[in-house]
Amino acid sequence: MKFWEILLLEWQKKGRRGFTIPFIIGSYKNFNDSLFSVEELIKEIVKRSHFEVSMTICPDLGTIILTKNILPDNNSFFPTINGKEQNGLSINRILFPHTSDINDIILDLEEKFFDCISDSEYSASYKDGRSPEWRPFDTDDRSFIEQSYVIYKKKT
């Protein structure tokens, strides 16, 4: 299992829904000593996930999150990768209504999250329900990520 999968599963055990893409990227950069890009994350989900991941909007933060898909959703689709079907990542149609190609979606995501990732502001907090306020990891974030990393290392 990959570290990002452990993060999602451990977060859901706490009754939470999912993580933003910058949170996962930051977890890798700060705790796994590995550079990990939006493109690498999304392509890994599409190609090698142990479970279906869903990309949707977090109603609390007003931004995109990734979560382990628990319930089928008629409002989601599986984007193609290089013209081929995949079933590792489903995406809420409202997020990308004009494309079904994963490479186009990756470009949009890289642009959307460029500033917060470049500024090492990986954690989103509630601002106004329309857009998150990005900030560096706090003590609770770091503690959760460190605990998840320990679980990950035990499984690898």
C-alpha cells in the first residue's frame, strides 16, 4: 500500500471524509523525503490504487478533496488516461464538465494548487465556505502524518 492510501484510510477511521491534494503532496515532501507532484499522485491513483478513489468537493472547505469511494455516485465519471479506460479514480462531473481526459484534469489541478504547494501551505482550513484558507501544517497535522507514516512503514 502507498503512503497516500494509508493517509486516506487513517483519516476515514477518524470519521473524516478526505484530503486535499496539497495535503497529500505536503505529507510526502515533509515526511517521506520524496518529491511527489500532482501529476505523479493522480497517475498513481489511476494506475495502482488498492481501492477506488473519488475526487469531489469538500462542503466544509469549498475545495477539491480525494477520498476512498464508499458509495457509487451517478454524478461521477471515470476519466480516460491516454484514451484508455480506468477505474481507480472517479471524479464528480461538476469539477471538470468539459473534459474526460486525465491529462487535461492534471493540468487544471496543477494550476489550481500551484501557489499553495509552492508556498508550502498544504493544509486548508474553513474560511467562508467558498474557498479555503491555506496554511502550513500545524502540530495536529504533523502528528497525524507522522502516525500514519509509522503505520505505512509497518506495512511495507
